Amino acid sequence: MFRRLLPNLLTLGNLAAGSWAIALSYRQAWDLFAGAILVAMLCDWLDGFIARWLKAESPIGKELDSLADLVSFGIAPAFGLYNYLKEPLPTLPYGNEARFWMVMAPFLLPLLAAWRLARFNVEAPSSMRFFEGLPTPAHGAFWAAWLLTHPTGLWIHPLVWIGQVLLVGMLMVSRWPFLSLKSRKNLRGVGGLLLLSLGLLFLPPSFWPLGVLVLYAAISRLFLSW
């Protein structure tokens, strides 16, 4: 009984961490917010690994996993961005319409995450080495890292803010191939990503999350033909 229950308990741990991240976003405790997203990612990785190891995979576990991922990696980042914007918004020199769309933009992310997860559940993967579209845990990690850098200036210009939300969100529902970081066959690609990411240290920290994402997408496309 416990053997079948353990993976689902880890999935609930993912959900609990994501729910806590939402609460932490209201305190603007971005280090703790990122920590909660990291715990959710760890639970998300462990539940699948242990379910396969114990041969305890189940339909309810699959559905529960998607619900937890939606909260932790779709809804939590949206509330993180919303609460990050609340403080500087009154001081920004933009009109009411621009401010309205800046506030609304993050809440597109849970919708796209839901679509991404539903598609993943009903479509058989074409390859175990690649995901079609940015995985939702990577999406959550991107925004957690972005918030940790406390972006200011150009990063909260309406066009840049909304454009980045749209870009990262649409990557989730795109058909762009992304390397699975769980596959042993992708170790060279993961190593290359880590090595090239070191070059980003010469840039300001606010550029690091987007830089890593661009490198991840580029290396994934390169390794698709190998």
C-alpha cells in the first residue's frame, strides 16, 4: 500500500511547495519563493523516478502530477510576477492602459501551462530525449531565477515586460524541441549548456535567466540533428 502511495505523496509535496510559493510572493520573499519552486521541482522529479522504480505508476498519479505542476510552475510564477510588479507600478511613467496590460500579462501563463500539460497527457512522446515545448518545471525555474535578480529599469518597460511573458509562455505551447534533462543520453548537451552558461557571468545578473533559456533552446535544436 505504502509503495503505491509514496509517489503520490511526493506529488502532493510538489503541490504544497507551489502553494507556499504563492503565499511567499505576497511577502516578496523572492529567495524563499525560489526555494519553494526548487522543492516543487525536486518533488516533481522524485515522484516520477520513484513511481517507475517501484512500478507504482497509476492514472491518478499522472493526473495529480499535472494538477500539481499547474499550480507550482504555472500559477505560482504568475502570482510572483504580479506581486513583484505591484510595488514599482505606481511610480512607472506609463499610462493606465499600459499598466493594466502589464498586470494582466502574467495571468496568461497559467492558461498556457494548462494547455501544455493537457497536451503532454494526451499525446504520446515522439522521443524520450526531447520535450515538445518548454517543460513547465523549466518555466517555473526561469521565473523564480528572474525574480531573484530583482530586474529593474528596461525590464519593467511595458513592451519588454509583456514581450518576455509572451515569449516564455508561448515557448511552453510551441513545438520547439527541448532536451530532457532527465535522459542520460543528453549528458553532453547538458554539459554544453552548463559550460556555455558560464559566459553569462560577464553580463549583469538580470540577463542570466533569459540567456540560459536562449542557450537551452539553441542547444536543444542543435542536438536534435545528432
